[in-house]
Amino acid sequence: MSRWMRLWRRMSTFLPPLLMVLLAAFSWWVAREAMHAGHGPGGAPEPPQKPDYFLHDFHTSSFNAQGQLTVQLSGAAMQHIPGNNTVHITAPVLRALSPQGVMTTAQAQNGISNADASNVQLLGDAVVHRSVPGAPELTVRSDFLNIFPNAQRLSSNRPTTVQRGATVFSGGSLEMNGLDGTFAMQGKVSGKLAGAGG
């Protein structure tokens, strides 16, 4: 029996560290399972797709340092989606006046903008109208317009009509550069030039 006692004494010296290791392993497993349960089956947390705030029948205005109106935005409803940090607007209407006197208006059934408004998408009966002093007015119409205000670019992968004064072009898609006023259309393109016979 003394042999069993010696063996027991030796094992009892290792028992507390062994129990500590088992307890640490169990704690790690519980923490890992709790984290996976909170993130769903993929393991990565799902970004929230539900709006965190709403506005209804809103109207907002921006002014420059001299107190002159520069931008007005209104809509039937607006909601912010924190998961992808976008703003969704129902029936957006935008009016912007540049220091050079260029008036731009835009409207559509729906609009989506990223957080810094560097990319704005207009969906459903989208119309952008630009009036430059001393130049023919420009109107762009499509079911979808993708606008990059900082780069002054506008594009669409859907049928689009561009009208500058009495000149009208229609095509299957559009790439437009607002800096130099050029545009490229693809697909079935047709046009009517100002002063040309009908």
C-alpha cells in the first residue's frame, strides 16, 4: 500500500496545475463558442442592415461662408443604413448652385448616397438638369444615373437621353465628363442635331 500512497502523493502535486490547465481550456472554449454564436454561422459579424435613423418629408439647405444658398435637398423619406454607411432617399430633389452660377437640379424616384456623397445613385425616372450661364441647358434622363460629384462624372448602364439645347442624343449607356462637357454613348445610339432637318 505504501507504493500506492507514494504514487498518489506524486500525482497530487501535479493535480492543481493539471486542473488549472483544464479550467483554462474550458474557459477558452466557452468564450470562443459565445463569440461564434453572436456572429452567426460564418464567424464574421454581420453589419447592421436596419436603418438607425429616419427622416420624413424633410428639407435641408447648405450655405456658403457669405450666407448664400448653395445646396437644397428634399425628399419624402430618408434613412441611414449603418451596415454599409449609406443614405437612402425616397423622391429626392436636389438643387445646387456653384460659385460660377451653374445651377444643377436632380430628381428621381429613389436615391442612394455613400457617407461622403462622393457617389450618388438616382433610380427610377432620374433627371439631371444643368444650366450654365451663356451655354445651352443640359438635361440627362435615364432609369438609372450614377453620379460622382467630386470628379464631376456621370454614368449609366441603362438607356439614356442627353439633351443640350435643341440637340438630343439617345443611347444604351452613358459616360459623361462634366469638367469638359464631353460624353460617350454605347449601344444603339441615335441623335438629332440642332438646326438639322427633321
